[in-house]
Amino acid sequence: MFPAEFINEMRDSLGPERAERVLSALAGEPAVSVRVNPRKLTLVALRAHFGTLAGDVVPWASDEAFYLNDRPSFTLDPLFHAGAYYVQEASSMYVGQLFERAKAMLGKEALRVLDLCAAPGGKTTQLLSHLDDASLLVANEVVPSRATILAENMARWGCSNVAVTSSDPSVFASLRGFFDLAVVDAPCSGEGMFRKDERAVAEWSPDAVRLCAARQRRILADFWPALAPGGFLIYSTCTFNRFEDEDNVSWICSELGGTLLSQRHFYPGEDRGEGFFAALIRKAGTYAAGPVAAADGLACLEKGSLVKLFPEAFVRDLARLEKNLRIIASGVAVATRKGRDLVPEADLALAGDSVREAVSAFLPELSYTSVEVSREEALRFLSRESVVFPAAPRGYLLLTYAGLGLGFVKNLGTRTNSLLPPARRIRVQSSMK
């Protein structure tokens, strides 16, 4: 099933018995785990939502995640589309533990954080859950199609303090010393994902491993000037070999200037998750822990016809980012001006209460009525099928499910016009509902 060179490498690095245990687990079924969005739901409420499917907590993320005893259809769960939780591989959630350690050592409330290789957004949403509104997160993905998916997942998480970019890591060098903390989940040979991705098995070779290790070093060297002296790097891969893991960590420390604080491997058969490696490194130099800015709250910005909200403290930073990077999305898009009218944006429905309160203050002319919908109505809306609310007021309706925003429709009385973006439409047969 696996390449002979890979098997031999595992035996050499782990020893015959341990290697066989890991290889056997790689041939089995992967675990399924979910992580709560604490801005929208409690962990207790999420467990209640899954009922008997809710299993053990993820040990290294016990306050935010748990395993499921079976894999349900997430596509048919309105709470998934409302951004109440993220389906994330358990081992990769260890990044949250390293992030908390780095935050504590920085001793600073307002942070600038970079997730350099962010798509599809699992680690990015976890970082947002570990940051408050006083911090800024830049989520980057160089591949445009993947950056679009990343932006959609950020919108579901409902935070205003994030900017999604699509730039090569080399471009970040112009932002010298800008970021206090960076996460680089580097593109790798994917050995740890072999049981989830048959393509990774087919594409693996010793040459591919060496190519990945070299590419990872280029990515790290390119972005490194953007990390502040004394700042932290969380470097991770979903692979096992030392060339992409320990050797690259040693290279970071010796060539770029850093101190290794900790590193850890996760192995199927030993840890309940996929293969994963993560290291926490501190960049050499003296860290300046001054405040980012004194401004507080949200600012209302207009880009053409689009109106969005973005943290006031980072408006100048956003201008700098726009000058240097390709911005896909930033803040929360709340409305579009069409003549004299304001049309609510889909992302406003997914935003938190603080954003909606700010919208009421900034844009009192933008009005809508909230309507709680059933699961069947929610799925019809998410499928862009007809939903009718004859008893509701005419005009814009915010559809909520279990109290969480799903999206907007314009109620015309006998019918509604959906404001759900076609790209977010779920494609399932009605009989499956």
C-alpha cells in the first residue's frame, strides 16, 4: 500500500515495532473531530447538538474540541453553515496550545498575527478563537482558488479583526517586523495524511520529500523579515520525516536566528489523530511590547459600493497591507449601496452581535427583521430553493437557526429573493433532507 522507501524510512526513524504500529494505523479509518466557535456557541451546547455522536474531548484542546463517534452529514447541518463549529483534524489543534504559550510569553494584549499558509482555514479559525478583538489576524493563501475558500470560512467564523490575503511569502518581507507571531503550516509531502488522501501516497517519493524541504526553507526565509525581533514562529507540517521537520527547525535556528522552545510529533496509533509535527521557535532579538494603537471599536469603511466594518485600531495597518499585499477580504462586509438603497451583505448575517450593533449605529437606514427558521426551512434556504414567509414584514429578513444568523432574503410577500451567494449554495437532493 505504501512506498517501500517510506516504510524503510519509518522503520529507521521509529524502530520496527513502533513503525509497524503507526503504519497499521495509517491503513485504518481516521477520527472525526469538531471544534466549537466560542463566539457563537458553548462547548456544552455543541455537545448537546451532536447528542450521542459526541465522544471524548481532544486531549490537547479539551476546552474547545471533541471527537465524534461517527461522521454525520455536515452539509445537512445548518449550524455548520452558521459557523458554530469547524470540522478540524484533531492533531492540528495542538497549534492552539503552542499559540497560548507564545501569547503568554509576549505579554501583550493587542497582537498582529500572521497565518502564512492558511487555507482552508482550520488553524486560522482556531487562532481567531484564541484572540480577542484587540488583535489583528492576517490569513494568507497564495493559491487564488484556495484563498476564496479561506475567505468563505473566515466569513462563517464571523470576526471583524481578520484580513484574507493572497500573496507570495516573499512579498511579506516588505512588512519588516510587522507581526508579533506567525504560524507557518508549510506545504509538505503529506505523509501524516496518507489514510485520508490517496493522492498523497501516489505522489510521495524521496525526491518529493527533498523538494518539499527546500520549498519550506524558501517560504520561511522569504517571510522571516516580517516577524518582529523576539516574536514567535509556530512551524508545522503534516508529515513524519526529519528533513521537513527536525532538520528544518534546526535550519531555522542556525540560519535565520531563532531558539527552539518545543517540538512534538503526533503519530496515528499513538495519538488519536493524523500525523502532525509542530514546533515553537522564538526569533532572536529584543521584543518591543508596546501597544498597537489607542483606538477602540469598529470603523465603517467604504470601498466603492461596498460598506464594511473593520477594527478602528488597525485602519492604518489595513492601508499598509493593501499597499503591499493582494487583499481578498477584510473585516466584515455589511452592505452594498445600490442607488439610494442599502442591501445587506451575506457576511453580515454570519457576524457577531457586536458587529450588528455597530451596523445599527453606523447605518441606521439599513433595516431588517430577524426570523427564526426550522431545519427544513434552513436547508431550503441554503439550497437556494424557495422559502416563503407570508406573516413576516416585507423587506429584508435575517434568517436565523438556533439563534444564529444564516443569511438574508428579501421578502416580497408571496415569495422571497435569496441573498445567499450562489457559490455558498449546498447541492443535495431534497430526498436526503
